[in-house]
Amino acid sequence: MSDQQRNIASPRPGERIAKHLARAGVCSRREAERLIAEGRVRLDGQILTGPAVNVTGKSRITVDDKPIPAPAPARLWRYYKPRGQVTTSRDPQGRPTVFDALPEHMPRVISVGRLDINSEGLLLLTNDGALARRLELPATGLARRYRARVFGKPDPAALDALSAGIEIEGVRYGAIRARIDRQQKDNAWLTVTLSEGKNREVRRVLAHLGLRVNRLIRLSYGPFQLGQLEEGAVAEVPPRILADQLGEGGRDGWAIGRGKTRPPAGGKPRKPEPGRAKKRAGAKKPVGSKKNVSPKATGQNMTGQNPAVKKAAGGDKAARGTSRPGNRLHPKQRRGPRKGGGGL
């Protein structure tokens, strides 16, 4: 190893370069590692040969000999993906992509997970690769909720059994909650909530039960709802709400689900007053929320449903899923995080 290579690889303050590239909106961490392996990333004029390198704000980093932008604050958008769009930046078959349909004023963004070409509904977009990775990880615990129209007559017992997980052709799927909302002759509407999100999971699991999915709409991703978005529309989640729902972002990434208490400058975190502690113990507030959050901030109305979804499902009662108590997502009843994964 040369002296220059040894200097580049030596420990230094800062953060790993893959994370830095992701925060700058260049690419995801995984993509950054691929770019480094291909010799397309330079640090202070030297080609990197591995990702185990720390960088700071003073480091000069280029990708394909072009300086990277300074890391911007993390931002998150809700997008109603229509059917017929693929969730990729480029498609070899020339099909329309999600990113082709976005407004020109938006910065470079990446998707949080995926929705296949025949699926529609909520797709989260962000300019921060580290945030996208945290939202996608199964360990993060964000649940995805779907409305599925299927051809066939579902067996309630078979749907209930999915809560214990299922193995299909050697692939193990985790717990899935599914219920029948409406039966319309040979079609039925289901509400499906899953905690992993493997590739095409909803379609494959329901097909294994003899049900063919002919429409699939994602309603929510963790605390973020499709809400009142119209098909093809995009809306940014306000920064205050993003921090409130996911916790503060820092060197260690995002603390999903629970907000972190910032210590006062130059001191230790303040201890809560006894009276306030008792008040907090009896309060009923959503996890990670410090204030009453506007329903519009996360895309909710009083029922947490998009009017287009109600119409597609054949009525307000069916679309809200009011056959069981507690399924309506009032802002003060927002569920906490559950396990999550990739797109479907």
C-alpha cells in the first residue's frame, strides 16, 4: 500500500463516504459502494479503492470527476403513483417512470422502496439516501397498508392464518394481517397490512390462496398516509412533521418512530419536572409526537382515506374498513412503527 493510499484509508473524524454521498443526494449507500468499486469516486484527488473511509465537510469528493453537492437537509415527499409507471430512474423498455412524471422544480430524489408497474398509491420520495435506507429496513418496523381487489372468494380462516407467516416455494414471509372488507360477486376488497414488504409479496401470498389481485393500492407507509392526494400528485412532508414523526437526524442516522430530546448547549439533557412526568404518563399521544400534528402533514383526513380509494372500493364503509373498531386512523390514533421492507 502506498503512502497516499494509507493516508486516505486512515481513520479520521467525520462519516463514512457512502453515507456522505447518500446524504448529498448523489445515490444510495449501496450504489455509492458500487461507484467506489468501479473507481469512479475520488477523495482529495485520489481514486478510492474501498468504502471504509471517513470524510468531513472539508473533503474534496468527486464522482465521475464532478464535484458532489453539499449535503442538503433531509426532505420527504408523498407521491400518488399511478398504474403504468415503473419505480426506476431508467427503463430499458422505454416505459414511463415515476421520476419522469415529477415536477421539474423538484431536486434529485430516490424512492423509499418500490411499487410495481401494476400497483398504485403512496410512494415516498426523499433526497436523503440514509433516510431512505432507514425507512426501508425491516428492523425499522414501519408497516405498509394496502387495499387489494381480488378475483375469488377469500376464506377468512386462511386469511387469519397469515398472521403466523407463511412459506411459499422456499421463501418465508412474515406476519400479514388481512381482512375482508367487501364481497362483490366474484370480486372482494381486502385490507392487507404487512411488516416486511418482500418483492410482490401481497400478490404472491394472495395468489397462493387462490386469489388473483386485479388492483392494489398502497394506503400508508408507517405514519405517512395517501390521504387526499390525487393520482399523479406530489406533496412534501413539512420538515417539522418529518422530524417529529421520525426523530432527529444526526451522525447516527434517523431514530425512526421516537423523537430524540436534544440536550441544552454545553450541558446534559434536562430532567423532566415531577409534575410533568406524571402528566406525560397519563397522556395519550402518538409515539414520537410532541405536539398535535395536522392531519394534512402526513396525508390524513379524519378517516385516513383518499376519496378515490373509497370510490374504487364501492362505498365509504368498505373503504374505511369500519367492520372492526380501531381501523379508522384519526390523527390522535396514529399507529406507531411496525416492521417494513421493500416495495410490492
